Amino acid sequence: SKAASSTFNELFPTLVPKVSSNIFDAVQNQAKKTIETLSEDLANPSNIPQRISKQTATFATEAKNVFLETPEGLVGPSYDVVGSGQGYEIRQYGGYKVASTSMSKVGEEYSLDDITKSGTAFNTLAAYLFGANDEGKIMDMTTPVSTTSVGEMRFYLKEGDAVPEPLSPEKDFNERGAVKIIDVPPARLAVAKFTGFVTKGEVARQKDALLSSLAMDGVEVDTPHGSKIPHIIFQYNPPYTIPIVRRNEIAIPVRSEEDINLENEWKAGDSGDEELADDDIAPSDVE
């Protein structure tokens, strides 16, 4: 449509240079790393067999990952399983850092089926990991790739590693093509697994099924009454993994029993205080 064409023409000149320059920086860093490796090999040829052996093992792992539900050799955020139900489990996550980029602006329609936007976001974050940062640091790929219901894609950043600043930090709220570092707070999530490809329709089906199971089990969603229930999608596999073994997950924030009990205690306390206040009114004060 004319409106869509106009939006594309407005975004293209600013978005493409940002993403392309990030990718160029990452490629440049990878090339520099390769040259350094070759120089080290020439200076000390005895390192070559060990390096080749390590590369062979890496290729073998990648080949195995085509058929694995959870890839080998990749790390992700730690969590404890604190409960379970039919088709889901309750996990307690600690806080962790992510590199994040927006796939849509505030108020802009976002769809999981939009391959162009998700591909641009993935390439932006991958470029950051592979050297498009202020230190030119090449970091390890991690898992899972997370996608929020508000259109953010996130890469987990390994604990203990120094986190470099992005070369193109976010200037405007939800600026596409920019990377920002976020501290994800601890959270309790109800998580359900599913295989195949992540599509808008499949996510809607999985979310409805998970919410129904939680309601049947009396698990409360941690969302203000009347608000839209947020979710996050975890995707663990590289694109070449066969669909039937792909590990995808949908997660919804839930309340702990401790939170609910504490709230009930406060409510009971407030109710008692009100009754006491009524009983404490002196006759002379009521006329």
C-alpha cells in the first residue's frame, strides 16, 4: 500500500546504514581475528594441530545440533524448577543481562511471521556479539534467543563476562537497528515447550493452552487485573535444526505462593485494623 511504501522509504535510509555498519564492524573484527590466528600459527607452528582439533570438534558439535532438542556447547540463563503441571513447569530465574533490540516501534504492528524484521533484529544482535561493540570483543553465541510480546529480541550475555557497550546504542525509545544492554530482573515463569516453527498462530495456541492449564491448577498470573498478559518466547536451536526436535518455549509470569500468602495476610491485617478503628470511636465523637 502507499502508506506502507511511505513508511519503508522513511525507515530504509536510517535503518540500513545502522545495521549494515554493525555487520561490517563484526566482519572486520572476525577478519582481524583470523589474521591474528594465522600470525600466531606462523610464529608457533606447533599450535596448528591443537587448533585444527578444536575446530574439528566444533564442527562435529554443530553437526550434532541439527538433531538435538537443546544445542550442545551453548549456555543460557540459570533457573530452578520449583513446580510443575500438565504440560508446563514453574521456573524461578535469577537476574541476568541481555543484549536487546526492537523489532517494532511503539504503536507499530509487530508479527512473529515478519521474517524481515526478525532477521534484521537477529543480525543486529549477532553483529554486536561478534565484534560490533566499543571493545571489538568477540563473544560466544548463547541460547535461547528470546522474543517478547512487545517486539523485542534478546540475546543472553554470559555471566562473569565484561559486557562491552554497543557501537550503535539506542537513541530513541524502541529504535530499530540499535542495541541496548538490559538487566532482566529475577522472575517466576510458567513455561511450556513446543516443537516446530514459531509462528503467530502457534504462539497464540500455545498461550491459550498454557493459560487454561494454569487456571485449572489455580496458578495466578502475575499481571495487574485487566491488563494484557505478557509472554516471552524462548528459541533454543539454530535455523538448520529439523523442526520435529526444535525446542521452543512460551513463558508467562506467575505469582509465588509466598506472594499470595503475604498479600492475604496484609488484607486480613487491614480488615482487622478497620474493625478496631470502628470499635475505638468514643461516644462523644459520634453525634
